[in-house]
Amino acid sequence: MTSIGTLFAFILVCAGVWILRVRRPDLPRAFTVPALPVISILGIVVCGAMIYGLGWTNWARLVGWLAIGLILYFAYGKKHSKLETSV
């Protein structure tokens, strides 16, 4: 379970770095990524291939925990939203 979650997080990081570099090139950066699209794509593909090789029980747990996490995230956000309380 830990490895599928970590690999999924790495996929999100690779995609996020690429998206931010393209959409907001003006932001100050603490580090640079050489050959940005190639490195991001390779990171996504390699992590995706490792996730693909894991068993179905890992996939089921990932989906279950993601669902629980999203429910908690949106329930908390709805209850504590400043927009919700001002209406």
C-alpha cells in the first residue's frame, strides 16, 4: 500500500511541476529541471509502469483510501469554508 501511494504521489508531482512550469513561467523557482517535458513524461511513465505491475488488492486499497480522503477533504472544506459562512 505504501509503494502504490508513493508512486501515485510521484506521478502527481511530475505532472504538477510540468504544469506549473508551462502555465506560470514567471514564478521564482528554487530549483530547475533539465529537459523538463522529457523528465516529467519519463517520471510519469516509469511510476505508472511500476504501479501497473502491482496486484489488484493494492489498487482496491488505493481507490478505497482515496475515496475516504476525498470525502473527508470536501466535508471539512464545506463545513469550514469562508464562502459558505458569508452567504
